[in-house]
Amino acid sequence: MRLTILMLAFCLSSEVANAHPVAFKGSTGIMGYHSPFLTHNQINHSFEYWLAAGLHHFTRPNLGNNKFATVASVNILAKRWNENNLQANIYFNLGAGRSELSTEPETVGYGLVQFDIEDRDYYFLIKHLQLVSEEQLEFQHTVIRAGLAPYVEKFDGIHSWLILEFQHNEFLESQIVDDLTPFLRVFYRNLLFEIGQSFNGFTRFNYITHF
Amino acid sequence: MRFIILISTIGLSLAVPLGFADQHAKHKSHKSEKSSQKAHGDASNDGKQSKSNHHHDKNEEKHDHSDQKSTAKQISPEKIVIKVKGLVCAFCAQGIEKNFNRQEAVKSTSVDLDKMLVQVHLHQGKTLAESVIKELVTNAGFAYGGFVEE
């Protein structure tokens, strides 16, 4: 039953997940990002607290069902700072797969660099993701987000964050989408949701869980 | 192709001196900790054992006393309180609760984000070695900050 709910959530949701691509040892994370012009679902399994394997599926809903990419990746926590009142991380993802996001099906390489830092009140993240074929840059995606916790909750409480996110998306055919979105993030234990409405009018929904 | 090579190079060059170096250092310190624990008869992890190590010559006796003192401070039979560095996000901290609760000796775990403490309640008569505690904290993605007296 639990698995069914999780799989259903995975199918319904999507994400260029603004979460940690590597979680605690032995964990599996499912993340989804959805916007009208891009979805990204991913599932990651962490073999170590610094190493995970991921499977990603990208689509472009506004262009129909045949624009998608599927990529497998190795996710590495390159550096973590565990301090008294904050945590900061640098991650790299490297992978390969097939993409027809912009052109005919072709083999692509996948890369992601991410830095994030947070304490209990503030949160900042910057990341850059690329899908690159032998000859061209299929897709690139940059996210910068800053968050603020309106209240500080205990471990078992319902936590919420106000997040402002800037996104730059660039596809092969030079379709560029720059977008600024305020998000409300709510999470309880290992279930996290984000919902936002961008200044360009796009509704976004993100979902993350790990178990 | 160029991008992949570039990213690989950056990734490896950063990961080796940063993440993996840390990992290696942690592994080393873990090893040395293990060996020192062996040398002390795992005294810091089991009050009974530390008592049995008590009957030696005077020099050793002094050493055992200090061990016993720290044991008394660090571990009570039913509850262990641990300082965990980096414990700022409740979503990420689920792993620490999960990792501890998987242990046979552990009855329940509670996380205090305000004080960055993890309280581990043990089943009666059970103990948890410090090396295991440290490993559980590390595998959850945090840094072990030692025992805390409450």
C-alpha cells in the first residue's frame, strides 16, 4: 500500500529536485518538479552518505509526449560542512542517457553541480544542470533559490519555508525561459511539497520524499 | 563530450581533496578509535567491562578510573544523548532517527533540533558502542559531536 502511494506520487509529480541528490546511507529518494514547459522526475538510491545512483526522466509537456529524455547518473557529495548551526554541501552528478527533448533521439551526457547552505532560518541553493550530446548542448538549467522559515518548528512538527526561486532554462532550439517563482514549501517528516506561481504565470509543484 | 570530460575533471579534482579526503581521514580516525577502544577493553561503551578492567597496577588503575568517570558521564544504561553537528533540517534528519531505530539495542530515538541533540533510548541491559554510534551519525550525513550529559 505504502509502495503504491509512493509510486503514484512519483507518477503524478516531477522535479529538477531542489533537494539533496544524495541522502542518508541506504535511503531511496523520489523527487519531482513540474512546470508547464519542463518536468523532471528522479529516483535516487544512496549506497553511502556521499554516493548515490539516480534515474531521471525529463519531459516538455507544452510540446507533447514525444519530447523526453531518460538519464542514469552517479551522484556524489563532494564536500559537506557540518557545523554547529548550519550545513553546507557541494554535489556533482554525472551520467548518460537518451534524449529527444529538442531533436531526434540521441545519446547525451548529463551533469549537475549544486551548492546549498542552510540553517534553521535561512536557506540558499545554486545549481546548474546540462544535457549535452556529442555535438550540441541539448538543454541547460540553472536554479538559484533563497528561503526563509517564517517560524522554527520542532523535529516532529509541520515545517514551512517561503522560497524565492530564479530559473533559467535553455533548450537547443534557443527557447529560453527565465522565471521567478515564490514557493511555499511544507514538509512533515519525510514528505515535502512545494507549490508556487511564477511571475510569468506558470504554476509549479515540487515533491520530495525519502525512505 | 567536452562538457563531460570537463565536469569529470572538476568533479574528481574537487572530490578527491575535499569529500574523499574527509572520508579517508574519518576512516583513519575510526580505525584508530577502534584500536584504542580495543586497548581499553571497550571501556567507554560498557560500564560492566570498565569495572572488570579496574583491577590492575596503580598506573593502570588511574587510567581506568578516568575511563570509568567518563563512562558514568557518557552512558546511562537506558538513555544516550549525543551532540550532532549539522543537524539543522528536520527533513534531512529523518535518516538519523531511522538509522538508530534499526539497531536491535535501540528502543526509540528522539531528535532535538534546537539543541542539536539526539536522544537514544536503549532496551534494558543493552548497550551501543561509541564506534557504532559514530558510524550511524556519519552514515546519516552528519558529524558526531560526542556524548552530552543532560
